[in-house]
Amino acid sequence: MANICENLKIINENIKKAASVSGRKAEEILIMAVTKTVEPERINAAISAGIKYIGENRVQEFLAKREFLNLDGCEAHLIGHLQTNKVRQIVGKVDMIQSVDSLKVAEEIGKRSINNGIVTKVLMEINIGGEAEKFGFPVSSVMEDIYALSEIEGISVLGLMTVPPLSGDSIKNRKYFSNMYRLFVDIGDRNIDNVCMKILSMGMSGDYSDAVMEGANLVRIGSAIFGDRNY
């Protein structure tokens, strides 16, 4: 618990500095604790320390942990790739699905949501680096795809999410994040029905300061909070 509190203090200070560079207040930036492989006890410790958003990568892992988590006042999001055959298991169990990376997945989420009498909040995942091995909508068709997403009943598109190419170069990182922010603003300016650009989810433990400087308002942080992950 002491380590988690100290780590969060450092993260908050870094976000405060980065937000200042972009002319924003630290309070505008949401911190999501990425809880992949983290035990419920430590997740609950982070929630007690002030974390109000947690992100899980795997459907089965989250469902196994869910009953042991103190989620009052804390949102749980799915942030990892979602297979269509897992959609029915997760719809209604999380507050948001950030990793909507194809129309097929979005349509399945919409269908299952309608069956459950709910509307599922989602983010559109963008493959900003154009990497063949990564999931996400290609930049080249983002505008066409966002209109298609907007027409799917049962979902509400509330922003964008990305995992840029791994790089230790801050200049390269900021270019990818800047391109994402440009898309975020461009889509928002179009005032598309059923699309509201509220959340720009980008930046992880190694690059969250760069992401905040370029416009992120939600950062997904795992090892910088909990320590090195146990795979």
C-alpha cells in the first residue's frame, strides 16, 4: 500500500508538470490503473489510494476478479483486444469498452447491448502507427469508420484510444500522440450523432507525460503504479 501511494504521488506530480506544458490543469487528466495480472488486494489498495478507473486487458481475468473488487465509485474498463466470441460475456460487466478495434466487434457489442437493454460506452481504437501486428482502425479510413460506428445501435462512442509503436524516443512518441489529438479534434468538430469526443485515452507507464503534453485526458498506467508485471 505504501509503495502504491508513493508511486501515485510521483505520477500525479509528473502529470501536473506535463499538463502545465499543454496549458491544462492536472485535474483534467484521468489516471487509469492497468490491472493485468495484479491481485485484487493490490487493486483495492490502489482504489483506496484514490484511483477511480481501472483497466483490464482480458475478459476472463476481469470476470474472475470482479467479485473481489471494491468498485464503489470506481469505473472498470476493458482495454485489451476483444474477440467477438467474448463480447456476450463482458457487455454489462464493465463501464466502458475502450478497445473497439473493428466494425465487426462494435456491431456485436451493439447487438448484445440491445439484448440486455443497455447502451455500452465505447472508444474507437486507432492503430496510429499503422503496425501490422496491432489491432485498431487504420488512420486512412478513420472518418469513414467513425460514421459507420455512429450508426450502430446499442453503443455510444465517447472518444478515441491508441497504443502507439513502442519507442524510447520522446520526439517520436509526441508525434504519434499529436496525430491522435488532431483526429480527436477533427472528429469532434464534425458533430456526428452518437459520437462525443470526451475521452482521448493514450499514454502508458513509459510515455504518459508525452501523451499528456499532446492532449491525452486519460492515461493507462500499470507498472508505474504496481511495479513490474508478473506474466
